[in-house]
Amino acid sequence: MVTPAQIRIKEAHSKEWEEYKQRILEIEEIFDPKLREEPETIKAFFDDPQAIVLVAEIGTNVVGCLYAAPIESNLFLRGLGPTKEYKTFSDFLKRDSNFGKCNTMYESSLAVLSRYEGRGIGTALDRELARVAKDDGYKFITAHNAPDASLHIAEKLGWKKVEECKNWFGTGEDYCYMRLEL
Ligand SMILES: CC(C)(COP(=O)(O)OP(=O)(O)OC[C@H]1O[C@@H](n2cnc3c(N)ncnc32)[C@H](O)[C@@H]1OP(=O)(O)O)[C@@H](O)C(=O)NCCC(=O)NCCS
């Protein structure tokens, strides 16, 4: 049994990419291939000083991770897409009324190894994202959540629904665009 005290959340930076790469890519396998980030995209989050990368560790094990970047970032260019309406995922984020104000951090990915789920690690990662983003001067964080544990965590931490996204970016699933005021 892992107690919350044994979970350590830390920010990861460019120089740590090689150290974390393999374990992060293993966690990324949780995602459907459609939603999985390419290694070079994840590395770009590590390399971008405006992005926030958090890892959850238990001892020397990496058991969860989170990547976020300002909504204006081009880090999402190689993510989902294209659809009929949007050429890139970044075009999709331009729908946010705060786009261009440089005040919003977008949580692109949150994942915890399945054998460690349900122990508060996802919640701890989201809480730390709010703390770091606020510290960096951001006013909001946003994310797209499927109606599952990630949406439950967001609602529990006070995120509010901005809009429902039917067949989110062509995935066939309905997501909610959620925002937390910091
Ligand atoms: C989403 C995810 C990161 C959550 O991590 P976690 O460490 O299990 O999260 P926590 O233990 O902090 O909290 C999970 C909460 O969701 C609840 N939950 C679990 N499954 C749920 C579901 N299908 N629907 C709603 N709530 C659910 C749990 O009961 C728990 O609630 P509580 O805190 O009120 O007790 C993890 O499940 C995951 O990696 N999923 C696959 C990837 C993914 O979908 N990521 C999100 C989109 S980017």
C-alpha cells in the first residue's frame, strides 16, 4: 500500500529528458495510439522553458506524469488533427476566449501507471500544476477531459466546465473543456 506521503511530485526540465525518457514513454502507452504523444513532442515540452512537466515518483519509480504549456504554444501542433474544421490542435485551442492573453496554461496530458491508480497521484499532479502555474503568473489552467477519473479530479479541485466537445477532435468521444481560475 502506497501512502500519499510516499509520492513525490517534482518538476522535470530539459537536462533530465534522457533520464526520464524511457519511463515516461512507458506511461504514455496507457493512451490510445490516437492520443499518444510522439517522443519528440514530449521532449519539446521538456525543452520549452514556458512548459510545465511534472513527474510523480515513488522511490526511484516514475508512476505518473503531466505536461502543460500556454494555450498559445505551438507544442500541440503535432498532436491531434487535422479535422474538417481545424487544421491543427493549436487552431482548436484558439476557441478559448483567453487565447492571445498569455494567461492560460493548458494541461495536455495527465497519466498514472494503471497499477498505481486510485491512490491520489493524479490529484496530486493536478494540484501541483495549479500551484506551479499560479507561481509562474498564469490566471487559468484548462484541459479537455473525458467523462472519467480525469473529469472527476478536475471537478473535485474546483475546475468549471467551459464547453462540451462532442466527438472531441474526431476521437469519437465526448469531452468537456474545463477551466480552473487560479
Ligand atoms: C486519470 C488518471 C490520471 C487518474 O489518476 P489517479 O492517480 O488514479 O487519480 P486519483 O487517485 O488522484 O483520483 C481518482 C479519482 O477518480 C475516481 N474515478 C476513478 N475512475 C473513475 C471514473 N471512471 N469516473 C469517474 N471517477 C472515477 C476515483 O474514485 C477517485 O476519486 P476520489 O479522489 O474522489 O476518491 C489515471 O486514471 C490515468 O492515467 N488514466 C488514463 C489516462 C487518462 O485518461 N488521462 C486523462 C486525460 S489526459
